[in-house]
Amino acid sequence: MITLFSYPELYGLEDNNPYGLKVFAFLKLCGLPFDHRHILDTKSAPRGQLPYVTDDQESIGDSDAIIAYLKGKYGLAIDDALTPIQHDLDFLIRRALDDLYWVMSYSRWSDPRFWPVFKGAFLSAHPDIAADSLDAARQYNFERYRYQGIGRFEPGEVYARGIADLQVISNLLGDNEFLFGALPTSIDASVFGFVANIFFYDIDTPLKQFVLARPELVRHCHAVRASIAKPA
């Protein structure tokens, strides 16, 4: 039995972290049965990071490694129709999303305009979590941003990076619901993990403003949400 371990829910989403929601959406799109456990403690996770999955005796961390493992073990055909160029685009989009991650995280934990809203929503949804724990996580993230580099940028420069990532994805979608055809593929789960974590949040960040102004991104978000809601 597959078990997905990821961060808690927020704003009606099954994970408030884009990588965990990405794996959740992938599992749903593929119709794989799984148990979903929400945790905060990462001590038991491979490399100390969420999300991760366990499957029989295997424990796999990193969202891309999880998806590759599941595709191989269960013979999932979700990406079989992709052309070589589409496989390359899949790779490049995932790297753009890795860049977007830091901007999304910064908007929640670092930007003083939005941190109180995020903190309040989290504590309201999860009253068992102490406010001090979130404050400690915020301080930890400050160090991450500084070492990664984004913490050394001015706020406008930070958001410009994330908006540039979203613009490319919007351009690639065009008039289509999904990136590579009439049916979603694994890259759609990846994009959904990020865009849904902006679109469905009641936090008016520059990223949220940009997504709302791009019908391509909104359409994609709704289309993937509808697809993962369908019974397997």
C-alpha cells in the first residue's frame, strides 16, 4: 500500500506545499490507491524533506523521484504519448517550478505584508500547532533564503522572478486546458501543485494577482482540479 506523507492542508487544498500537492495530484490522476498522512516532523523522511512515500519496504523522497518510482513500478502510462520534445519541455518546466518555489515560500514566510495572513490561516486551520513553532520555522526560512540567494534580493526583484516563471507556463498553455494534449500528464500535476497553492489562497500576493490575470493558468488549475476529483 502506498502512503504519502506530506504537510498539512490549507485553504481547501490537500497540501499547503506545492511538491506534496504535486504528488497527491499525480496519484489521483493515475488512479493509484494510497493513504495520505499529514505531518510536520521530517525526521523520518528521506533527506529530512517532505513529501515522501512508503510502498511496501521502500521509502522514497523528492517529488520527481517519487513520480519516477511510481511510473516504473506500476507501469503507469500517463506520459507514454509524449514526444521527445515534450519530455524535454516537461523537464524544463519542472526546473522553472523549482525556481518559483522559492518565490512562493518567500511570499508566505518572509514578506511582512503576507506573513501575518498566512500564519493566521494556518493556525486557524490547525489549532493544535503552536504559534511558536511557526515563528521558529519562519526564522529557519530566513536562513534558507539567505543561503539560497533570494533573501538578498529586494521584494520587487523576488516577485519578478516568480512572475517570469508563471508567464512562461501561461504562454505554453495557450488555449489548452492541459500542456500536452486533451488529457493531463504528470507535468500538469506538477504545475497544479504550484498554481493551486497560489490561486486558491486568500492571500493577495503579486503571484496571486498575476495568476488571476492569466485565464490560461486559471483554466488549467480548474481543469486539473476537476480531473483529480473524478472517481478512479
